[in-house]
Amino acid sequence: MENDNPPAPPLKILLLEDSVFDAEVVARELRNAGMSFTLKRVETREDFIPSIEAFKPNLIIFDYKLPAFDGLSALAMVRERRPDVPVIFASGTIGEDVAKKPSRRERWITC
């Protein structure tokens, strides 16, 4: 029996990450997982805020610590503007004191 359903559109992922290398690692791991996605990487608060609305992501992945911005502030902005969008923190700098129990729409991944 053939599947007549059209393929799902690619997942739109907004990535807040200042490191090109780390962004490439995230993209590679998503591809290795067999995901179809469009990734938009931003590095600053000034680029992140309008991208939440204009890009209309299905998922937001962000680093916890950036040079002039932090993941908790980014999370607050997402919760104000797009509370329905799930988020993932992907960082090597999240300590247990920060990684409190995430809500059901948040995930913390330490690398």
C-alpha cells in the first residue's frame, strides 16, 4: 500500500548561537537524526527578537551563554512572543544550579 500523504514540510529551526562550529555540530546532528529542516542562525539579541516573529520557527535552539546575551533572557522573550514554540538549550556551560527542572516545552542539553 502506497503512502499518498505528501511529505511534511521542513521543520523551521531558529538557532541562537555565536559559534559557527557549534552551529555546524547542531545542524550535523539534526541531519544525522534524519530530520528535514531549515535552520536560521542568529548571534545577537538584535537579530533574535525580530527572527522570533518573522521566521516563525517551529523550534528554537539556543546556547545558554553568549557574549552579550544569555539563554534565560532569550527564553523570557520567546515565552512573551511565542509561548507555543518548544525550546532546547544546547550548551556546555549549563551547571546544575541553572538547569532547574525544565517545563514540558523546554529541554536542556549539555555538551
